[in-house]
Amino acid sequence: MIHVIRSSWPLLLGMFLLQIGNGVQGSMMGVRGAIEGFSTFQISLIASAYFVGFLGGSRFAPVFIAKVGHVRVFAALGSLISATLISYPVLTDPYAWMVLRVVLGFSLSGVYVTAESWLNDASTNETRGQSLSAYVLCQMVGLVAGQAILSAGDPSGWLLFVIPSILVSLSFAPILLSVQPAPAFDTTRPMSLRQLYRSSPFGVVGMCLMGGVYAGQFGMAAVYATEAGLSLQQLAAFASTIFIGGIILQYPIGWLSDRMDRRVLIVGSAALAGVVCLVGLFFGHIYPVLIAVGVLSGGLSQPLYALLIAYTNDYLEPQEMPAASGGLLFVNGLGAIAGPPVVGLVMGQIGPQGFWLVLAAILFATSLYGLWRMTQRPSAYAAEEDSYDAVPYANLLPGAASPVAVEAAQELYVEAAETMAEEQQQDADEEPLAPRP
């Protein structure tokens, strides 16, 4: 890990600063939107617009990189992000904010594609997992740090928009000044959704549903906290708990997935997360309970992103796995686009507790669909599944992983699967024949 940090510190530092700025502006949308008099549904559309842009960036950023190169795309998108962040207090109109969020999602997605391809190119097969782990750890810590900055400012002024813009501008300096050469960009063609669904119906449907959960958590948590009457400091702490919970429970759940049927673990984790959200629905007005609910709901739901990718791969041939990444990201993005408006509509009808009601409903739907699929298809025994720990799926950040990051994880998954198959074949070849009677 030390070698990875030493060789990739400009990129890691840049992404850390970028995510601090992203964390501040993400929570500021709900707080400042309420101050400006935007309705809950309008704020939900603003949150959803980010994922529309993110999907577009995942699709077109590789085209731009192939035409003009990493450095120019990086600089151009960085300028767009910085300009977008400083434009929010100037253009205080919900529809203008929707456009800005589309631009922000598109630009951030393109930056992720650029940075992750750069990191992937600089890594070897032996260090790729560690590199991706360090990369996403910097992202997670940056998002949590952003909430701390949010609690120290005045959301009705300019400062909390200026700080993210400055941080984003600074984040590109160590990357663009790095002496590492820009990599040659290449990405696999996605598998068709029909083929992907036939291979793993639960994987596809689960990824779509969980996209709605993640977008609801990340896009509407600040809106919920604002409508629930939390102070700015309490809001920042609550928003942080979702990320912290994901960090704490990601690996324990991944460890369990190597020792039991992944479907059972996905179904159980989704159901438990749904129950936790129901606790938030009825007892979220008690602040210590709300903090515990934030940690547990984030901790139980965020690992499902990695589990569903790993589960889908259990039913794919190694040569199909890299191509499947695009389809999985696409369906996750579709769910993410739909999530915030649904949360916003329900919150508009029944109040802030609608936040927990929608999340619980989606999580229970995921669990019930998984239970039904278990009656339609035999289980892949845990002993025969490839190791979850062998690949860095546990380190993929829901809603922020570009096709490059998922393909890098898929490459390691393929290598692990092929290595395991070779070892099994060697064991079979070395097993002595039973003596004849």
C-alpha cells in the first residue's frame, strides 16, 4: 500500500480534494434549496439531474479522451466543475440548478473515467486492488470531511459555494502537474441488457433498485434533515453516518459472502436495512436513534452494490465479465435517476418521514424479488463461488464508480476465477487414481 501511495499520491490527493468539494455541494443542495423556497419535489429533481449527467459522462467521456487525450479532457471538465459550483448562488432558480447538476454529473463522471483509467494504467496486476482501495478510501474520507466543512459555514451565503469551487480547482493541480505519462485509453463494449438479464435477472433488477436507494441516500438525506428541523451541525453529522456505516460494514459483509449463498446474504441485508429504515420512520425524531439508523442503513445497503456485481459474475463466463460492467452501471444509473423524484413526491405528501418510507419500500422490494428468484433458479454454492475478497468490489463507491473502475475490478475478478480454475485443475491432475480391486 505504501508503494501505491508513493507512486500515485498526486492522483489520490487530487481526488481527496475533489470529493471534499463534492461532499459540501451535495449536502448544500438540500439546505440552500429549502432556504430559496424550492419545493421538496423540485429539490428531488435537482438531485436526480446529477445522475442523468453522470450516465452521459460515462458514455461520452471515453469518446472525448480518445479524440483529444486525458490532459485536455481533465482540464476542461475541471473548469466546468469549478464554474458550476460557483454558479449556484448566482442562478437561484430550480430549473437552472437542474441544468447545473446535469453539467456537474457529466463532468464528474468524465473526471472519474479519466482519473481511474490513469490509475489503472499505472497499476500492475499485483497492485491494482490496493490502488483501487486507496483511491476509493480517499473518496470516502473526502466526502465525510466535506460534511465537517458544511457544519462550519452559513448556507445562506456564498462561502460554502466558494470553498468547494476552490477545492475542486486545487484538486487538479497535483494531477495535471504529475510527471506520469497519460495512458492509452481503452474500454470494453458493454453486454446487451437482454443478455445480461438472461444471465442474472436478480443481479440486473437488484442493481436498478439499489440505484434508487443510493441516490435517495446521497441526494435527499440533507433534504430530509432540513425538513426534520435538524441544525446544520446535526445535518452534517447525519449525512456523514451513511458513508461511515458503509466503511465499517463493507468488509464484514464481504467476508460473509465468501461463506454462504450470496443471494441469502443480499436478501437478508436488504431486509435488515429495510427494518432499520422503518425504525427511522417511527423514531427518527430522536437524534441518537437517527444517527444509529444512518450508520446501519448505510452500512447494510452500500455493500449490496458490490455483492450484486459479484453475484452477477457468478453466472458469467470470465470472458463475459468485463463486458457486463457497462450494463450493470447503466441499470444502476437508471434506478438512481428515478430514486430522488420518488422520494421527493412521497415526502411532499406525508412529510420528511417519507424519506425512510421510500427507502424501506425499495429495500423490501429487493429482498422479496431475491426470495422469488431463489425459487426459480438453483443456488451457486458458496464453496464454488469466486472469492469476494479477491477483488476490490468492496471498495467501489456506489454512485461514483465509472466504467473504468468497475472494469478494473472485473479484470481482477477474471484473474481470480482463472487462477482458481487452474488450481482446481492441478489438484484434480495430482489426485492419485484409486487402486483397482
